[in-house]
Amino acid sequence: MNLAHHLAVVIGTTAAPTPQPDNVTAAGQAASQATETNNGTVADIASALGPTGMLLLLLMATIAGYVVSLSLHPNAKCNRCKGAGRHHGSLFSYAQRPCNSCKGRGVHPRLGRRVLFKEP
């Protein structure tokens, strides 16, 4: 028990009781129950957040995971040349030229990288 509760017990036993409104008594009881049972389980937190809060929490976690993914893997393989950076000729199969899409690099910056991490 905390100090305020001890003081309330001491004052309550030595002085005459004072009439209090019901809402003040109920608030005091709720506060004492909250301090006694401060075990926040996952189910308690989920019920306190509600379905909208849980959805927002899941959305924020997903966005944070995507940003971390962008920082770890900023580039994606080019779809036109399959990451080779070169195209083979159609008539002369031994002939090669750089890919026009990725300019011979074989990779493109991912869409999120282009949107979120623009360089001036």
C-alpha cells in the first residue's frame, strides 16, 4: 500500500467521518484498485486500445518494418534484363547491349526508396 492510503486510514480512524458524494468515493476505490492490480497483460492492453487502436498499432508496425526493409535492401532487380544489366540481340544472339531501363546496372531503386528518400 502507498503512503496516501496509509494517511487516509490514519485520518479516517482518528477523526469523525465526513459525508462524501458517491462519485468521489467510487473514484477513490477505482484508484486504489488500479494501484493494487497494476499487472498490464496483453489482453488488458488490447481491450483498452480497442479494435481501431489495434489496427493503428499494426499499421504503424508494418510501416516501420517496411522502412527498415528499405534501408537494408534499397534496390530491386531490374525486370527487363533480369538483373544482368545487358540484353542479348534477337537476330545475333552473341551481341549484347546495356539495358535501357536500368542503364546496365541490373538494379532499380525500390519505389519506397524513391518516394521516401528523395535526394535533391
